Amino acid sequence: MFSFGKQDSTPQKAGAPTSFSFGGSLPATTTTTGGGLFGNNNTNTATTGGGLFGNTNTNTATTGGGLFGNTNTNTNTATTGGGLFGNTATTTAAGGGLFGNTTANTATAAGGLFGNNNTAAATTTGGGLFGNSNASTATTTGGGLFGNSSANTATTTGGGLFGNTSANTATSGGGLFGNKNTAATTTTGSGLFGNSNASTATATATGGGLFGNTTTAGGGLFGNSNTATTTSSLGVAPAGAKVEGN
């Protein structure tokens, strides 16, 4: 080995390569491969790839490094995919929430708005507005407005306005705004705004008056009765009857 200004008297082994230096000899190189940025070494062991500015990505069994050398410690168990910014989506269900938040969906069908669950029972069909459930039982048919239930029994046909129930029993047809037509069984037809024409079953009551007033035979105005007199078959007026002269 030769150098300028100083001779290296280090004994050389047989078969060793001859080296030259200016002013001194070079030390033996280590086993590291490649230098880091600004002279820092990347002390990479079994990991793949170095971090930024010489920081080491201490990746173990994870795949891929984080930002600025931070490690994504994803313990990939039963989860599929990682969260945002290295946050882990520890979901047992399918798919993660927003920003790594977990959508804890159970066995219910489809999720609500922003990951909220529709806690709809198995007896209901379809969810309400914004994930609210229509708590309709098996006896109701269809929901009211804004998820309100029409509590219709088996005897009613159709619900009232805004989910109000027309509590009709054996009567036919409902009143206005869900009011009940309490029409008697002997009457025919109902009054205005659910008022009943309280016509009795007597033989003299034929038809209803105005505004539900009852008329007897031959009705007057506004339900007043015209008490018509009768004559005998012989043309003789009964006792007490007023007879006009010829």
C-alpha cells in the first residue's frame, strides 16, 4: 500500500487487495448498504424501504409505511382496509366509517344516515325518516306521516289524516279529519262533519231534514213538522175539524 507524504507500513496479508490513499489509508467498510440523507445511516433490518430524513420505518408484519416515518400499526385481524391517516378501522362488519370511525352495524339490514343504525325490528318493513323506525306491528298496513303509525284495527279501512285513526267500528266510512260518524244502525247516511242524522225507525220518519234535523211526514223548512190533518173516506170531517162553507 502506498500514499503521498507517508508510507503505510501495515503488513499486508497474502492475497489482500492493494489500496492507495492521499495522506492516509481508508478504514474497512462496514456491512451497511447505502448512506442516509445528510450522512445519516438507514439502519434497515428486515424492513423494506427507509423513512424520510433518515428516520427508519420500523415495519414489522405490517404492509407499507406511514407518513414521515410513522408506522401504521395495523394488526389486520378480521378488518378489511385501514382508516384515514393511519387510524385503524376495528370493524367486524363490512366497511369502515368516516375518518376511521367504526360503523358498529349488527345484523340489521342497511345502515342509517352517517353510520347510524336503523334499529328496526324484524316485523317492520322499511325505516322511517333519518333512520327512525316505523314501529308498525303485524296488524297495521302502512305507516302514517313522518313515521307515525296508523293504529288501524282489523275493522277499520284506511287511516285518518297525519296518522290519526278513524275509529270506525261497524259503520261505513269515516268523518272529516278522522272524526267518527256515530251513525245509528237504523239511519241511512251521515250528517255534515261527522254529525249524525238521528232518524228513528218509525214509519212516519221519511228522510232527514236540513243540518241533521228530523222531519216527520211531510217535512217543513229547517226540519219543522207540518202536522197535516186527515179526512174520512166518506168526505165527512172528523169531530173538531174546521169545515168551510160552500
